[in-house]
Amino acid sequence: MPLTNLLVLQLGWSVDIAAHFEFIIIGGLIIFFLIVEPHGLAQLWNLLKQKLRIWPFPY
């Protein structure tokens, strides 16, 4: 809803256009995330844990 509020209050768009635009942005972000990181947040979490395990001594 903050994006809708921004579009309506700051840019003067109508509420229905702002709501549809918000859905378009969220859908685009989901598609982008699926293309860039197909294994999802679980893979990112595993990579972070692996890096932190060997962090002080990267051998």
C-alpha cells in the first residue's frame, strides 16, 4: 500500500490505476527474482551460512 499512497498523493494518479500499477511492479519483481535466483531464498541462505562458516580463514 505505500506505493499506492505515493502514486496517489504525490503524483496525483487515480486509486485504481495506482493499484493496478502496484500489481504490475510486484509481478515484475517476482518474475525477475525467479529468473535471477531460481533456487530461491533457501539457496541464498545456504550460501550465506557456508560463507560465514569459513569467514575468518578463507582456505
